[in-house]
Amino acid sequence: EEPDEVVPSQETTADNRAKVAQLRREFDARAQVRRAKEKLRVDVLLRVSELLAMLLFLGGSLFVVFFFPTLAHRTYFSENALLVNSANPDYGQSDAMVAQTVLEQ
């Protein structure tokens, strides 16, 4: 014998719909909480990284201010190196002659 088909009653269908709706509401609530926690984590990470960057900048600045005279002892930097058009990037005939004599030696 084949078993009879079970047809759900109207009450069972309504109960199932109510349960599904309740589960969806719970799932949506959990998803909202999860998104809020993720957003909070990102905000905290951004603030911590900004604070860390500021502390590193200030620490490096203080290091340079206090230790530069010691580290740069007897170091000379010519301001002429900063002049515009002070260097000639093209090689001339005299440069080629110097290179030729160096190669011949």
C-alpha cells in the first residue's frame, strides 16, 4: 500500500509562516548587530592608526630636533646644490676627450 499524502492544515501553514517570519526577524537583528560591530571595529582601527601616525611623526620630529646636531657633526650641505640650472646634464666634447684618455690608459 502506498501511504496517503499528508496535506498540511491551514493552522500548520500559518504556524510555519509565523515561525519563518520570526526567524527572519531574528536573523535580520543579528545581521544588524554584526554590521554595527564591524563598523565599530573599523572606526576604532582608523582612530588608532591616526593616533599612531601622529605619535610617530612627533617622535621623529623630536628625534631630529634633539639629535640632528650630534648626528650631523662636521657635515656640510651646500645651498648651491639647490640652485636651478646649476648643473649641466649634457656631455660636451671635453667630456668625451677625458673619457677617451681614461680608456686609453
